Amino acid sequence: MYQILIDLSHNEQLASLPDEIFVNQDLLFSFTRPTDDLTSLEFLQQYDMIFMGNPKPVSEDRLLFTPDELKTLKQYVAEGGNLFLTSGARGDYNFSHELGSLRVFYNLTGIIQYHYAVLFHTDPQIYRTKKWNIKISQFPSHPIFTNFSTKDYLVFGKSTFFSLGEDLDVVPLILAPEKTQAHFYQNKQKTPIRQESLMVANEFHKGKVISLSSSSLFTRNAHNGYLAGANQKLINGIFDWLLDKVE
């Protein structure tokens, strides 16, 4: 039985996962309380994976992640723990690094910017339902995608995108498709983007980290949730890779 900790202590916008996603899987989920922190390494090491679903700053002057939490989480992953972090529209909310923005996890994720933006398609023949449902149909050769076929596609709803640092050996697994633009909330600009990272894998010493630019996959939304396209297959692949069920 694999032990998964779902963190709720950093104002996560994704606070629960539908039970039906994990039917017949040997996973046991536990939750932190909103008043908890993640500073106890002994506590974290009870779990095979920590899941953080779209953490959001509470206020402009309150720390999101403390230095002690960062230190503990880095040690947890370095010693063999696994971290699954999802984001979404507005990314890191342009929150400052000094206040514990998601960017403080750079060494774990390889990500230097979770853009304060949302992606959308410009061609109605692609998005069909809502323009912010990003359709992705090209996948790399990676164990996460072992069971994917050429007919499979993913749908990321209300997704941001990432900028990666150049000094870490991180792997962008999904890139923004063609005919995609980003709406930046801060200046209300719309900019075409090409080949921007939407999902990143990193191995940090003995542990693994997955960063996902959308949290909609874990919802029951018919158009971009776990039943849309091959979203369920992606979730299974990520969990299997993080938990060493695939090579």
C-alpha cells in the first residue's frame, strides 16, 4: 500500500481528488490540516508522495512557503520522497520569491516562472467547447506515456505555462500546442506562445518531482477533467512513475 499525503496547508485550490480516479489502486490518502506546516521530516517520510494541488497565496504580505518548509521538502525528496505539484491559471500569482513563491522550489522543479497567465486556443476547431481547454496530442518517449497511442489526446483546462532554468537537467514532457496564446493578467496582454512547457519531470537525488500547469485533470468537469481525452491515463502514468511502478 502506497501512502499519499495531500497537502491542504498552503491554501490549495484543489483540496480533494475524486475517489473514482483511483479505483482498484493500492493507494491510501491522508490530508494535512490548513493550520499545519511541512517542517517535520519524520512526518513527511511516512509518505511515498506529497501532492500539492495549486497552492495560492493568502495575502500579499503572508509567506506561502517558509524557509524551514523548503529545507524540509528538499531533504524529503533528496532522500527518496516524491512530490507532485499542480498549478493553473494565474500560475504563481506574480507572488514574490521573498514571500515563499512557488519559485522557491526551483532546485526541485527546475521552474523559474509559473506565469501569471492563462492559455487559450485561437482556433474554434481545436477547442470546440471552451477556448481555455488546451488540447495536446503529441507526447515524448517517457515511461509516463507508455500506454499512450497515436489517437490519444489530453485536455488541460485553465492552464498556465512554465519557464525553465538552464542549469538543471529537467525534462519538459508536454509543450504548448500550436495556435495557442497566453492572456497575461497583470497587463491584460495576449501573446502567441510556441513550445512552452506545460509539464516538467525532475529527478532530485533519490526522489522525483512532477509539475503540472493545470489542475483541472483532477475534477469531474466533462470537458477537461479526468474523463476528458486521455487525462485519466496521464494521471495513472504520473502516479506509476513517481511510485516506481514503471521504469
